[in-house]
Amino acid sequence: MTNSVPEFSAYTECFLITGSNTTEAHPLVASHVMEGLERGAKLIVVDPREVQIGRLAHLYLRPRPGTDVAWLNGLMNVIITEGLADEEFVANRTEGYEELKQVVLEYTPEQVEEITSIPADDLRKAARMYASHKPAAILYAMGITQHSTGTDNVKSCANLAMLTGNMGIPGGGVNPLRGQNNVQGACDLGGLPNVYPGYQKVTLPEMKEKFEKAWGVTGLSDKVGLQVTQMIHGACDGSVRALYVMAENPLVSDPDINHARHCLEQLDFLVVQDIFLSETARLADVVLPGTSYLEKEGTFTGTDRRIQRVRKVIEPVGDSRADWEIICQLGQRMGASGFDFASPKEVMEEIARLTPIYGGVSYERLEPENEGFLQWPVTAPDHPGTPFLHKGKFSRGRGKFHAIHFKEAAELPDEEYPFILTTGRLMFHFHTGTMTRRTEKLHQEVPEAYVEIHPADAARIGLDGQKRVRVSSRRGEIELAVRVTEYIKPGVVFIPFHFAEAAANALTHAALDPSSGIPEYKVCAVRVEPVSS
Amino acid sequence: MAEQDTLIEQIRAHVEDKLPALDGIVALRRTSEGTASYLFHEGDDLSQLVLNPRYPLSTTVSMLQKRFPEARFGIVARGCDSRALVEMAKRNQIDPDRLYLLGVACTAEEAEECHCATPAPDIAQWPQAELLGTPVEAGSPNPIVAEYDAMPLEERRVFWKQQFSKCIKCYGCRNICPVCFCEACALENPAWVEPGVLAPPFPTFHLIKAMHMAARCVACRQCELACPSHIPLTVLYDLMRRDVGRMFGYVPGDDLEALPPLSLTLE
Ligand code: SF4
Ligand code: SF4
């Protein structure tokens, strides 16, 4: 996130929320949004599903899934043609405006209506509302990123925020809501194929040298590694022979899981480190029991770059060990140096030494009687941290507008597979259900998978009161319960992906965004048929 | 502030005096890991005993007394804790004879913030109790209640519908309530509330909770503070308390001897 969650309750005058089921997937962020609404802030929600926060919106726009660049360009079209852009910001802090303008001028509200099915006047109203309330914050989640055009979607959000001067001010910005408690931290510390901790590129010779020196080794690779989805393909074609999976359950969460299972079965050796015997762990040669958050020390870095301590409440149960201990012991047994840490605190000392954006982080500063938390970049022990980014200047100098044209999703509905399937999450379950489906109370709330379908579509497929349907795509089929609801757009069906026995990802498409490698979980073509019980 | 400092010192000194004669005293403890309810024993670091942030302690006492049926515990109790314990005692969830109550009077600012009608425990009704601090005047009544009273019926329906459409069914309001104790909760019973939908069905989820709070809610306001969706729950509960007062002359938490009218009616 460019900005901080508490700014939503304190400063934001207009929220543009898209591709985020905020109350269900990020309830604590939603709490700050609601406080902002109580204060009188405006809310625009753009989503093919009328998610709970959409029902609280002043303006709710319902696009066809996979058309985000089109409506974002449409908003900018209205803002430019009606003279609502922040000209001073554009002139002083950005570049590439003329190219952007040329492209977005092609996206008139009427044309956007044709592509997205958002009524032209609603688009105009949304553009005026967003542009005339400052600070305005864009909040998005996987509904924007999980597309074959995910990177384009994100850049378009940034274009919109820059065009209206909503960068570098409290309460504004472009704010991706990261899902897991520490996914931000995992990326920050190099859990990506192309960077060392702190987004220091592996391809730069000076970085290679820096880390070789720090770790007392030679020959660190200066090549970009594999993205998750590439590893799975690699397992299939034999270029990857062993895989070590930590706290992930790709056999439920990967796209096209029938294919993913086939690939993992080709591996010579599979190690899974998890707190439960997940679907993926069942396939493993070795399972290493990790610990839950209550059994370990360390830090979590939240979605607004906020580094906080996690503390051990009970000793690890059974033979389980903290993840850092497992990794260090493996390193030691492989004869590597540099794994002799005595505690997570010592690990953080190394992180601070080698990672400029974490340079001023220490466990002392994270104590509640001191700062309690720090938001990176925090470059030195006396640096206060950074609640919002890009104040006065972007990291690259001027903010660059990207002129982007709309592209259709990889797979569109046709006669054989007439519906668009979009997938997502529920309040009562977390990710692949490894933890929440073992929790009785949460299981009672939603015990099984279901598909949401609009009443008109239900009539069209002859559902006629039947409770179960078969949903199939070119890649697989599942049988599951059905919920008929007007909250979903006609022509679109929604399936939460938490349920292994009726896995939405048996249906999804493994088309990838070319730069981020994110699969297109939010659009694929399916057929829905009633099943007589 | 200085007054508060000396009050907390007095409380800590009293706790230290009383601990040898008890099996522990329930209070809030602050450590680097945060603040939580805690059973203090002799020798514990009493500088960690605090009064804020407020958190209801009656359910902790209830759980401890049930787990240790012979033990005698103490509690550092604000007015709302004491009122909650009174209602819990009437429903056999705590045993007053095995409880020492160290009452604490809230400050005028606290009373105002909570719109509290009785900002200090009434220690006279407890078998063993003391009071520290000087009781202050009642806070002013919750202004939203008057605004609500002025609304025509249809507007009230719209008001609640809008407010409850924000509910994310986190159960926080129920979990924090100091007088909520049933093991099988009606809010989790699919016959009453359809599971797994957001917002939870209007108005059953919230009105079932409200009905169960009639003649029980002690106006501690914790539910409203806990609500992540900022729903003004105490308006609902203040109105409920007012109605129960008018109809049955019953004020929950006021009198350990008075029997709750709804339990009597049902029996
Ligand atoms: S105010 Fe809320 S939490 Fe407190 S007793 Fe009443 S219902 Fe329970
Ligand atoms: S605390 Fe608020 S959001 Fe949570 S269940 Fe109660 S009313 Fe709903």
C-alpha cells in the first residue's frame, strides 16, 4: 500500500474500492473504511459481485469481469474531458501524460459501456465523485491482480491516482490489500525469484557482490529464478525435480489443479512444511511440522508495510519447530555457513544490516513502550518510518503514466461454456481451508462449497428448485451446492475456492500475467447444469 | 492524571495486602505482549496491574470459580464489572460468597465517555467488598438515544437496517459481553439465524441478541466499543433497559437480591 490503513478513518474523503470484498477478506481495513463513511466520506465500489461493502456504496458499478482497464480508462476520459484532473500535479510530478491522454480519449463513457456494461452515466458520476473529493484512496485486492492483464490493471489504478494528484498525501494513494498476515513481509525479504531482501535485484553485479561478502560465499546466481507457476510447469517437463513447499497448499490454491497434481506427481522429491497435513502434504515424501503463530517469535509485516512483533504464547506442540529453526538446521546440515542464528532477533539484525528499507528496524524499537511498530522504508535507527509513500517525489523521480489499451481475458464465454466463472473468498474461511475448515464454529457457518448464480440465469439453465449443480470448464468439473442471488451479475457465477472436495481451481485457467506471473483466477468460461438429487 | 496515578498505586497496595488471604485476584495486566485479564498471585509484579483499556472481567471470574469450586478469588472491579457480576450471580454463574470485590470508582471523564449512570460499584450489596476512589456524578445520557426517540417509526427501521447491513458477523459483541454465558448460543442455531451469510439476516441476528439481553444488559458499552463496523449498539440496549425499567421496575445490576423479571415470568 502506498498509504496506511488508519488514514482511511482519519483523512480519506472518497474511497474507490474495486476487486476487493473488503468486509469479508480484510475486515479490519473495512472497519477503518466504515469509520471514514461515518465521518461523511464517499464510497464507490466497482465489482461484478455486489459484495457487502458494495451495498453500502454511494455508487455501485458492476462491470463484466476482466474489463478493468476499460472502465479505469473511461474514468480518466471523463476526468480529462471535464477538466477535473490535477493539472499542477500532472505538470510538476509526472511524465507521459500526452501518451496517456491520447489513449484514454478513445475510451468514451459510451464505448466503455459497450465493453464493460457499466452505464455511461454511472461512469461519469463515479469519475466526478472520485475527482472532486480529495484525498481519494483506491483500494483493491485480487479482483484487480488475478488476471492475465493484472499488471495493466494495477498500472491503470496508479494512472488514475496520479491524474487526480492523489499520490503522496495522507488518505489517498493506491492501496493493494494483501491477504495473508505476512505476505508483504515474505515479499520484502526476498520471497520472489528476482530479488534479494528489500527488492535488491539479483541481476545487479553489485548486489551479488554485497550478498556474497555478507554471507561469506561465492557464486550466488545472478539469474532470475522461477515463479511459482513456472515451478509447477517445471515439475512436469522435468526441469524441476525437487520442490520444497512451505505453508502453501497448491493442490487447492493453484489454477487448474488437476494439471498441478499431475505435475507434482512427476517430482523426484517433494517436501512440505505446514502445521496440518494439507492436500499437498499428503503427496509429500517428507513432511516437516511447522508451528502456528502462537508458538513462535518473530515479526509480521502487514499490508501497509507495518512491521510488528509476533510473540510466543505456548511452546511448540509435539515435534513441531519454528520455521526459522527448521530452515537454519537444514542449512547447517547441508554444511552451509551463515545459518547459526540463536533467535529471530539475530535474524532481524542481519536483515537490518543488509536491507536498506529495513535498515532501522530492531526488536527494541518494536517494543510497545518504544514505537511498537515501524513502517518501511525505515532506513536508520533514528528514521521514523514512512506512513505514506511518494511524498514530494516518486522513488524514480517523476511518476510515469502508462498508456494502456484494454485487452480481453484469455478465455471468454462461448456457446459451449456460456458463463464467466470468478473465484474468491468468504468471511468464514481462510485460503485453502487448511486451518478454518478444521474449526468447528467456522465449519458450521459454511460447511461446503457453493456457486452463486443470478435468478435469471438459474431459470435459464432450468434449475427449478434443485439444490445442486455441476460446473464444468475445459479443464475439469465439480459438483456443488447452489445459491441463487441477485448480488451476482447475470452471466457470471462465483465460487469460493476454499473447498478441496469441490475445488474452484479444478476449473480455472492457468493463463498468466506476462510480467507478474499471476494466474487468471478471476475469469474463465464454464457451463452450469442442474444435478438431480 | 495525578489523581489516577495515586488511585492505581492504592489499588496495587490493596491487592498486595489481600493476596495472602485469597487464591488470587483477577485484574488487567499489561506486559510487552499487550493487556489481558490475569489472575494475580502473591509475588507477581503488581506494577503490571492496570485499569485500561477497559475489558470486562466477570466471565473470567465465572470461569475460574467453576474450574476451582473451593477457591476464593478477588476481583478489581469497576461499576460495570460489579453490575455484571450481580446479574451473573442471579443466574448461578458466580458465587458471591467466594468473591472479594475491590471496587474502583471511575473518573468523571470516564463516566462521561461511557454515559454511565452508576460509575462506581455499589459495594454494600457484596458480602466482602471495599471501594477505592471517590464516586462521581453520573455521565450525561447517550445523545443518540434522544435523536432516535425523535425519529418516526419508518425512519427508525431504515436506521437499523442501514446500521445492521454493516455487520460482519464477527460475534465480537456477543463474545465481549460480560453477562453472556450460554454454551449453545441461539445466534449459532440455524433454526434462528441462517448461517454463513453476510450481513447476517436482518433483524433476527441482532434482535435475538437484544431480547436475550433484556433485564440483563448492564450498560457497560463494551459491545459498541468492540464492534469493528461501528454500529451504535448501545442505543438498542439503552432502549431495552429503559423499557424493562418502565415495565418491570427492574434495573439490571442494581440489586443482588431482586430477581430478574423475565426469568420469573418464564418459570
Ligand atoms: S452494553 Fe453490550 S456488552 Fe455490555 S452488558 Fe449490555 S449488551 Fe452486554
Ligand atoms: S460486533 Fe458488530 S460486526 Fe461484530 S457481530 Fe456484533 S454487531 Fe456485528
